[in-house]
Amino acid sequence: MSDNYFIDLHPFSFSVNTALPQVIQNLSTIYGSRFRKLSTEVADYELSVQKSSGIRSFIKPQARFFCDQQEPFKPLSFQKAYAFLEWGMNWTVAGNEVQHVIIHSAVLAKGNKAILFPAPPGSGKSTLTAYLAHNGWRLLSDEMALIIPNTQTVVPFVRPICLKNQSIDIAKTLFPDGKFSDIAKDTHKGDVIHLSPPESSWENQTNTAELVGVVFPNYRANQDLQIYQLDKTQAFMQLVDNAFNYSVLRETAFSTLTNVIENVQTFEIFHNDLAQVAAFLEQEIIDFE
Amino acid sequence: MHSFSDQSGCVFLDVHSGETLSVLMSEADILKVLSGEIILDKKTTQNIAIRSLIQKNILLPLDCKNTDV
Amino acid sequence: MNKLSADDVCQAFIAPKSTLAFTPKQWQQLVLILRHQQLLACYSSTFKQAGIFEQIPKQTQRHFLNADVLAQNHKKQVVFEAAELKRELADKPQYLIFLKGAGYTLSGAPVGDTRIYNDIDILADKKSIDAIEKRLCLIGWLSEELTEHDEKYYRKWAHEIPPLRHGKRGTIVDVHHNIVPIISGRHLDADKFATNTVTTEDGFQILSFAAMTLHSLIHLFFNEEVKKGYRDLIDLHTLITTNNNEAFWLDLITLAKETDFGLELFLACRYTQKILKTEVPESVQKEISQFCPWNIAFVDFIYEKTLKPNHPLCKPKFFALAEFAVLIRGHFQKMPLHILIYHLLCKGGVSVIQSIFGKHVFTKELDQP
């Protein structure tokens, strides 16, 4: 029998209806006390993950994701059910929430100073995110940066870090105590695992931070740290490319992002050493001024 | 329109289509191009960007002032 | 805690203050039902006009505010696309009329204020359709892949060509050459109908409010599906309420008689009154009572159920049966029996069952801009 669960993920909340033990178990690993049986809570969105019905499900079971009555994606193979739910949550927020300018980007902060790391898949962004989150930084988000319109303020939307392919082994070695989900194999992004950020990130789930930098990271196995200051026009256009709801918010998003870019430092970095990157970020961006 | 303080360029929001366009030139230089003071090589990206902005009625060439209309 | 009923949702529209007694859970249900019906922004505006928006729980307010922004954006996008179409097709057809949702939006009237829809419908004279399709194809609007049967059906029997989707922006355009299918044998003289138009301030051709209302009610009652029935009923309510004057009714009744859609007009007035307490002048009610069908009890049974908000949370008893009756009624109206049987056989039992029971039927909504 399927049950209703509640996930409290400031500033949004979800109810999840599912009967799949693997989904329940992974949610519990990743979200800890923020995941519980639904009682009187009122969730923003009603999601569900179900096993597909019919004869096919005996031969090759599939998982289906619903946001209320809507089924935005085609069913995926059963073992990806939890990852499917995570992407479904992203889709739900990206499609419905327009009170913030939302950038496809990681956000990490020291104190209340935050840096955006927008980057395409394969750039090593999530490995860097995981490293920083375990080394004195707090994670505000791995995938979605919520910026309050016409400010430089980022609202945390703490979620697990999504690691792919070879990063999975690296992360398991680097963070032996980390809370990892099961591996979802052969997704459109390759093999995928979710890693819960450390408790300190969760504890500060409701504390906003001010943007001081935008950094586009690129991992290159054979390259020592190289840093380029990005000019503001290029940095702006790259942010626009990574904004989820830019086309909906139009003027608001335009003025918010031009304001952010005017007031922060913008860099592109190439690296093969996470510790060096962390040192650079702290010295040149966080301690700057 | 926003002109960045580092003079790296200007960005434009087309309010009709919602599209964002950029020109990697300072506002002062763009004005010079529009008035004909600077002539850009046809193949440069700046030229292409400015022409597309003119086509979309976001920028207007300044030589209109010579006409009697 | 009481579950919200479909009637509660209607009541919230008719008398917004009734919502002030809602529990947070009931508000949550209202949001779910309204999002499903694409009516969040519509209710948001109703609550604002009633002056009670601030009394809505903060968490719920956010959902309405989100919907406001999405609806505003939708409007801008439609105006942009309509301008593109108008410009690109300027020299092609004799007339180019924006229908349904796009028509509502471009009219600037309350009916288009918060309306969200998936495609832009245009009506043009039949002779120009080929030229229009070719022109649109050149500038990026391409027809989506259809099964051979669907393609044939569209071309031969329908009142429109297959939908065209813009390759880059994803917008969908439906080009019609009539407002009802040829196949129904009831198709009206489209060129004549197209004379009932006005030109907006921005130069778009749309139907006059009377013709717009007639088209809206034909679309609702001369159709085999009512998935968005409640939303369509609210359109009719808004059109009637904001145009409630003698000239409008005279035009509407005349037009309905000319085109032989008196029955549909009767049904529209009947159910807006029953479900949304729409005011219809007594003289009008008298005049259209001649169109009351013999099987009104049956028609009441199906429409009183299917035109109310439709969500698993608040589905009335026998809803599926009523929906099925609408499907059959709609198909019978539109197609001679032998073609209907052929159509249903080709479509396969599966898709008919799906259209009744709703499996995967919502995937199309992804197309929403």
C-alpha cells in the first residue's frame, strides 16, 4: 500500500505518495528528519512515484512520476525511481515558482557571503560543490539558486548533491562518512548518485546569504589552477543561459541579473585540484574588500 | 538596456519577444557606430549584433537626422 | 477535515467570501484543483476584486501570485506570436481571425485577462490555407508527426489542418478554415461567419463578442470532450456578464439561429446559470426556451457533472459515465455513423478508453508555454 510522506525543504514543501521501499529508504537517508509521514502538514506540491501497472511491469518494471495529475516525463526503469523523484522536484519548482529568479547553479557560502557556480554537466561542478560543503562552506543549493528579485540575496533550497559517473568513486573516497543514495544506473546523465550535504548546511536551511561572486568552474585533469577574470557582459549572458525562469520574469530577471553581475566578482577557473580552488575562493572573493 | 560598468558591453532585453541580446562594445562606441563615426567590418560579431538590434527596432541608426522627413 | 467538493469550488468563484472559512488543507486542495483546470490566475483575480486576497493564508497566496506572473507572461507571449503571424501572413488570406484563447487575450476584455491555453487558433479562408501553411513552414512552424490515419482525418474531414509547432519557441498554431468540422454536415458558411469581426486597437482581427460567445459555446457543447469544461463555462460566464446588453443578446440569438446552433446557446445559458449563477435576462430565457431538447433530463445528467471542476479530489458520482456520454454525444454530432465507426476503429479501442479514463492524457499539457 502506498503512503503519504512530507518533505520540508525550505522555501518549498512536497508531499510524496509512494509504495516503493527504495524511494522511502533513499529519501530517509538523504533528508533525515526533514522527511516524515504526512500528518497535518500542508505541502506546496503533491508528487507521487509509482510502479507502472499492466503486464509489462512483470517483465520490466518501470517507475512513473506525477506532479498532482500531471505526468511530465515518460516512465523510467524501476531502479531509477528515487533519482526520478529528485528530478521531478526540480521540474516542479522550475515550472511553477516565479517569486525568485532561479539559476541552474550551485550556491555555497562562507558566513553570509555566497558564490554562484553555474556550469554545464561535465564541468566538475558537483564534485567541487561536495568538496566545499565538506570543508567549511555551507551549501545553499546544488542545482537551483533562488535569487530574490532586484537584490543579491540568495534563498537556500538545500537539496542533495547530484554526482555523476567517475565523480561517484571520487566522492565515496573523499567523504567516507557521507550519506549517499543508491546509484541510479544508465540515466540520461550516466550513472548518478545523490549525496546529502553535511548537517551544518541543513541547519542553516532558512538563512539567506548575499552574493559576492560568480565563478564558472571547469575541471581539467592535466591543468594546474588557472584563473580568468570574466568580463561582465559575458558573465551576464552566461547567467541568462542558465536561468530557468528568465523568459517568464523578463524585466525583473534582466534587472536582477544585471544588478548581480555589476556587484560581484566574476571568474572562470580551470583546475585539477579542489583544495587550490577553495583557497583561491576564500582569499580572492570571500576575504576581498 | 544595461551598459556594464567595466565597459565590456551592453545587453538589451527585447520587451516584445523576451529575448536578450548583447553587444560586446561600450555604450559610447555603439553610439559612434550608430552615427556612422565608426564603420565596423561587416563580418565582426559586433556588427552582426548591432544589425540584428536595428532589425528588431531596438536600436535606431542616428543618420535619420539628415532626412527632411 | 472536510474534503472540498466541486460545488465548494464553484461557490468560491460565485461568492469569494465563502473561502474565508477554508482550512489550510482545503486551500491546498483548492490550489490543486485550480492548477489542474488552469484557473489559478482566474481565481486570484476574483479574490483580489473581492478584496479578500490578503486574508488568504500566505503559503496559498504564493501559488496565486506565481499564477499571476505566468498568466501575464503568457499574455505577452501570445501578443508577440500574434504579431509575428499577422506580419508574416499579411498578404496571404482574405481574412485572418484569432479565435478562442488568443482572441480573448487580444480583445483586451476580462475574458482574456487570466486565460492560459496551449495553442493559438486562427481562422482563414479555405482557399488560402495552403499558402498559409507553406509560408508558416518557411519561417519555422512545422507540422508534427501524425499517424497516417490522423493526417488523413485532418485533411479530409476536419475543420483545421494538423497543428504547426514553432521549432524554436515551441508555440503551437492551429489553422482553421471553419469553426466546426466539415464532416458534421452542420458546418456553417465560414466566410459569412467571418464577417462578424472587429479589429482591435493593435490591428488584430478577432470575432465580435457575440460571435466569440457563439464560437465558445459551440466549442463546448458541440464537442466530444469536456476535460476543461469548467474553465470553458467560466469563459462563457465572463463573456455573458461583461456584455450583458440588448444589442449583444440580439446579435447572439440571431447568429445562433442563422447558424443553427440554438440548442447549444440554450445549453450555455442553462448551465452558466445553474453552475455559476450567471445572470441571463428573462426575455432571453423565454426566447431561447424553444431550443430546449426533448431529452433535457439526460443532457442535464451529463453536463451538470462534467461542467463542474474536474479533479480526482472532487469528482462527483457517475462522473466517468457522464464523461463517456459526452464523448458519444459529441462524436455522434460530428460524424455520420459509418465514419464514426471507422474513426473509432482506426483510433483503436485503447485511445478511446484512455480518453475516458485519463491515462497519460495530460502529457499534452507540457506544451504550455
